[in-house]
Amino acid sequence: MSATTDTVTLPVPERAAWEREAACVDLGPDVTATFFSDHLGDIAKAQAICATCPVMAECLEAALARHEPWGIWGGQLLSNGRIVTAKRRRGRPSKHLKVGDQMNQLPLPERLRGAAGVSAPAAVGAAVRVEA
């Protein structure tokens, strides 16, 4: 009895024009882990890449429309399809904040503030804490 194996080739969706201009598109597969890490250092690295990106707003807008479950998209940390406005290191908080103890916050594009699931003040001055 011989078994046959049928292979199915799934179509790869064509990238949107803006995606080809993204700062992260040519960085290789190793950088993917940086954009989907819970560590503040990796989040900062991903945000630094996004900060130089000419299509940062388009990336964030598309991620919010798709309800991306997590990761850095358009310079913002998403969790359950919503922007996380603050994140700190795991464990007991220090009495004195040190550099790198909290997540940096990139500015949220004005046109996305209502759709982002955060209010304008929370987007620019993180007052909400999300435990890791």
C-alpha cells in the first residue's frame, strides 16, 4: 500500500504598497522576535526601528484594523488588539525608577487616537500600568 502526499500551495498575499517602504521589511527573520518580545529592551529596539519608519502610521492603522493580538506595530505595543500605554519590568517595582524600567512611548498619530482604543491623554502621558 503506497501513500500519496498531496501538497497544497497557499497563495501569499501581496504586500500593500506602503509595506514595501517599511523600515523593518529588509531586516531579516531574526528581527521578528524583537517585535514580539515582552522584554522592555527588545520593545525599545523595535520602537527605535519604528521611529525611523516612513510608514509608521499606516502600519499601526492596519494592525488596529486587523485586531493584531500582540507585538509592536507602528511603534506601539499591542495586546489583545489594543494599544498598551505603559509597561514596566516584571517583579516588584523599584522605589526609584531607572532608565529602561518603563516602556518608551512613541507619539500616536492624531488620526488614530479615537480608533486606537486609548484616549488622547493616555497615549501621550502613560498613566495606565499593564503588568507583564
